[in-house]
Amino acid sequence: MGEVPDAPVEQLREAADWLRTQAGSAAVLLGMRGDGARPVLLAAITDDLVRAGLHAGNLVRDLAPHIEGRGGGKPNLAQAGGRNAGGLAAALKAGADAWRKQLG
């Protein structure tokens, strides 16, 4: 979980995929201040953790209000965008807390 430097969203997806494949079993949540400081959240989860109950789409949908945005996606990969980059740290913390709680 963490904030990464500004880059095209496609590179953010590639970074999340790379982290997910390198870890074997992982839940990745990245945040970025995108174009014009517009925040982006991206969640990627390995299949074993999807089976354990984690859902990337549900997570980013729930976190999007922190950045005054909307989001969603598939169980293993999802994205949210918003208008308030000041809420990015709170969104990342809330996401980490949610996943820790779900995994026990």
C-alpha cells in the first residue's frame, strides 16, 4: 500500500500487476496524484485472496469518497479517480485497514 509518483495510469496498472505477480499472494493498493493533482487509486489482488473474500472493485468503490470520486472494477483489479488529492493518504490507510480486518 502506498503512494507512487505521477505516471500514466497504464503504468500504474503495470506496476500493480508486477507487484502482484512477484509476491505470489498479495493485495496491492496504490495511490497516485494524477494529471492536475487528480488522485487515482488502483487495487490489484491475487486469485487466492479473491477466494478468501477480498474484492478490489468493492474496496475502491468504498474508498472513492475519500478522494471525492467514484470507482469500481473486477474482483482482482479495480480503479477509482477523484477530485481531492488531499484525501489520498486517508484512502490508502482505510484500504489497508479494511483488508487487514477481512483477512483477520
